[in-house]
Amino acid sequence: NAGVTQTPKFRVLKTGQSMTLLCAQDMNHEYMYWYRQDPGMGLRLIHYSVGEGTTAKGEVPDGYNVSRLKKQNFLLGLESAAPSQTSVYFCASSYGPTGAYEQYFGPGTRLTVT
Amino acid sequence: GENVEQHPSTLSVQEGDSAVIKCTYSDSASNYFPWYKQELGKRPQLIIDIRSNVGEKKDQRIAVTLNKTAKHFSLHITETQPEDSAVYFCAATPKTSYDKVIFGPGTSLSVIP
């Protein structure tokens, strides 16, 4: 099993450009999450999904959109990138709610917006 | 909403010594407290967790204690080794939703050989 994978690993964008980050998991997990990690701020939840076709806002959702059309995939979109979105983005998945089940993280995507 | 504070932000210990990282949370209804370890350039991984009906949990050199009254929990690492060097994140489940956890800002632990 590959676990949780993320595409791409690195990306440089210019301000105003758009892009989509892809997260895929092969563990048949219901729950999927997108976090951003910035120095000294831990992991902050952007959006999450409790099942195929569902999405919900996390702590820092502004400037991002998500979609969960298939159970195994969770896409994070940036419609108009800003320098403040320079960060490392982690996807995670869990069998059930994180209040009861372990989260498995992907390897991360390092995004730089110039 | 839930707020998780973590101290210290950086910690250096000699190999073989113990390390303690403390976290406090704001939501008294929180009931699940995981700890994640992130090595440099790697993904976070769960190392231990504790639920609100338990006061202490141990797994080899790692232990976590929970004080619900004071709303704080701690990670204890004994006989530290260089491979324990990493960033450690605590987290807590907010009352509003058990679908997510709120992470602390992290503690960078360095174990000096």
C-alpha cells in the first residue's frame, strides 16, 4: 500500500496564478484533511471531508477550495495565489473522526508564491 | 474555539537524559489528546495518544500524562537518543467537533550525543 500520497512535491507560483494539489489514499479511509504548516504555528486545518461528496471548513479556509468527488481523492485548489499562501501543505486521512482514529499524513507539498 | 498551547518551543537535552513537553488546552470538553513526531523533512506521525478517561499511558520510553482539572497534558521521553531529535506536536479534540483536532505550535527537541 502506498498510504497517503501528494502531488506535486514542490511548486513555485506567481501571485494570481491558480493550481490544484492532489491527495490520494489507498486505505479506504472516510475522513481526509488538508493542513498548512508554517514555522512556529504548527499544523492548521484548512478544509476537511468526512466522506465522499462532503467538505467542511477548518481553521484557515479563506483563499482555498476543496473537492472530494471520489473517496480516495481530496483536491485542494488555490484560485488566485498570494504570497501569504507560501507554506508546506500536508494531506491526511483517517478511518473515522480524528477524535477517535489516528491520522495518516502524506509527504507534503512545498509551495512558494512569489 | 479550542486553543492548544505548547511549551517549550525548543528543548535541548543530553543523550540519556529525560525530556518533558507540556501542553494546555482551553476546551474542558476535549477528550482525545494525540502526540505527533515530525522528523526534519518528513511527515508527522502519531507516537502516542491518551483519552480523557485515562490519567497516564506509557509505551516503552514514551509516556503521556493528563490532568483534566488543570487542562494540561505532558509528553515524557526517558533515556533520550539522537533519533528522538524532531519536532513534537500535541493536539486536542475540540468540543464543537470530534471530526478534527487542533494542534499546538510544536516543540523542537534536540538530543545532543
